[in-house]
Amino acid sequence: MRKAIALNPSDFDALASLGGILRKTNRLDEATQCYQKAVDVSGGHPYPLLMALKLRARTAHALAIDDERHSFHPKLW
């Protein structure tokens, strides 16, 4: 997976897949970073966006969406 990302850093599917692998191995901070990068390179694709939001809520033990994030604009994360 990392080699695919190295070959094509804008492949949001590979980034989101790596995020999923990291999530399943309980490496939540790294998984969140991968999902966020997938959001950034995809221009806000809903799957990595929701997974990043879910992991942030999980690690913070709360879902906090302020006014800026309410619009789900990917550059605000």
C-alpha cells in the first residue's frame, strides 16, 4: 500500500485503504492522518471524510463539529 502511495501520492483510494488497515490494527492517529490526506487529495470525497470524522470522534470521545467544520469543507480539517 505504501509503495502505491509513493508511486501516486494523489491516489485517495490507496490512502483510504491504508487508513483502514491502520484503523484495524488500532493505530488510530496514523489512520486519521491517512484518511485526512485522502480527503485533501480527493477534494472532499465522502468516504475518507466520514472516516476521519469518525476516528476524531472516537479518539476524543465526543463528536465536536464547530461552525467552520459544519460545512465539511475539506480544507478546514
